[in-house]
Amino acid sequence: MATLTFPTSLPNFQRLFPDEIACADYLEDVRWPDGFVCPLCGWTGEPYRFRDKPGVLRCRNCKRDTRLTAGTIMQDTRTPFNAFQSVLGIAARTTGPTYEELYSGEWQHLGEVENA
């Protein structure tokens, strides 16, 4: 698996993530580095994409939708991807985890364990 680079400055961030589609593409690569796998039926392949919903992918097998943010700290937010990624990028640089760890929910689970 290749490591995805995350920008370290605002100009680099704006170049890498100019719009919601670029952010969604990045999140998809973080979530499924070897390609989409439907979390519901296990099908692998290229999902259907919606032009007006860059954060939603539809399985070509079971026809169910999957949000890129499902199961992550972003799942209940209405904040646009590029704004949320900016916040996560700042958090990653100041607290230590990689962006991929923040997105994957590892930090969320760590917090739940520490609070138990």
C-alpha cells in the first residue's frame, strides 16, 4: 500500500483538495487502498458514483449506498469534506496521529478505550 501524502501548508492543501470531489477521491483511497469493497455484501470493483453526492458510492452488486464517512469521526457531520480535512490535518500535525489514523477511526476507538 502506498502512503498517501497529506499537505503540510494551506497552499498545498488548496492545490491537493480544490473541491469536494478531490476530497472524496482522497478519502476513498484512504478507506479502500486496494479498491472499493462493499461493506454490506463484500463485492469488489468500481462502484456507481453520483455527480451531486461525491461522498456516496453505490455497490453495483447489491445496489446499496455507502458513505465515505460511515464508521468514522466524520459520519454525523454535515461539514464539507474539504473543511473537515483541513481540521483533521491541523489536528494530525499538532497531536501526532497520521491523517489515515484519524480518518480510519483508530483515534476514536483509542479514546473510547481510555475513557472506559
